[in-house]
Amino acid sequence: MSDARRLIVLTGATRGLGRALVPHFVAAGHVLVGCGRSAEHVAELSQQFPAPHAFAVLDVIDSAALESWSREVLTQHGPPDLLINNAAVMNPLAPLWEISAQDFDRVIDVNVKGLVNAIRAFVPAMVERKHGVIVNLSSGWGRSTAPEVAPYCASKYAVEGLTLAMAQELPKGMAAVPLNPGIINTDMLQSAWGDGADRYPSAEQWAKRAAPFLLSLGAKDNGKSLSVS
């Protein structure tokens, strides 16, 4: 992608990796439109990064709300140059047979269905323009497995598969990339590993490397399973 000013749409912008990316994209001169579930965090982002940037209180599992938001974004800004599907949740650590139906459904609803909701909302306009990159946040656990995170593994394996299939459907000039961010010390990791998460880089440290990497992606990367090193 060129260094020109771009429109970046980011789900899960209020916490973790998404929140850490926001100031880097803004500092690079791009327009950032993001969503998250926390009204408090959205208000903080809106105050710190005013127009032309914009943030909305939104749960990606609500397809109707996501469609409505996308219509506003497309009307005001046009199709995104970079769509980053980052919103995700982790299951409570337990053997698969001990994971409740509610906890399993939440992981699949957010990590898979929510991601597809965002694709359905924004990608048609990108395809019509035959321009743009879709990055779907995967995981090392979308390419390998570990005990007690089976629902999360299942969701991220799904992200890998659907992204690579979608890459074959896009017109020339576009790209879809499943991206493994690596192991980052976020609230999500702390919920799984507790103090063990402190051994890994913070989201802010990660974002310094990840933002330029994301901005470098283009049609050449279509269908590649990539990682932030």
C-alpha cells in the first residue's frame, strides 16, 4: 500500500492490541475509525483522537448494529483502505468438556461470527472499488494447539481457513491476510496465564513494530499466513 493518507477501520479498538495500534496509525497521518464495547473507553478515544477519527460503541456480534455503523462510515469516509478485524475473546481455561455452552458460544460468536459480520459490512464496498487489505487477527493457536484453550484454538483455526479461502475470492489488487500477532501481554493473556503473561512484550511495545508492518501490507501479501516478528 502507498504512503498516502488511508482510512483504517479497526474492530476491538478500545483495549489490548487494538487500543495500542490507534496512536501509531493516527501519528502516521491516517484516519482511524474504530469500535469497541466499552462506552467509557470509546469516550476516552473520541476525546484524545477527535475528528476526522471516529469511534463507536459496538459489539461485533450484533450484525444489525455493525451494518448500521458501516453505512455511516462508508457514507462519511468511503471504503476502508485497511480493515483490521481484531475483536476477540478467550475462553476460561479448562478441558473442552468442562467449557460451558455459553462460554463456547461467546468465543465462536465474537472471534468467528463477529469477524464475518465486519467482512459482510465493509468488504463489498472494497471489492467494488477493487482496492484494500483485510487483516484478520489470528493467533499462534490458529496454527498449533494447547490444552485448555480448545474453543479459542477452534476459533482461530477458523479465522485462518476462512481468510485464506476469501483471499481466493478477491479481485486482483486486494489482499486478505490472517495475521498471528505473537504472544503479547494483554488483559486477555493475563486472564489465561495470570502473572506468567508478564514475560511477554506489552501491547504498546508490540504496536511499535506491528503498525508499520500492517501499513506495509498490500496485494503482494494476498493469501499469506503472516506473523508479526
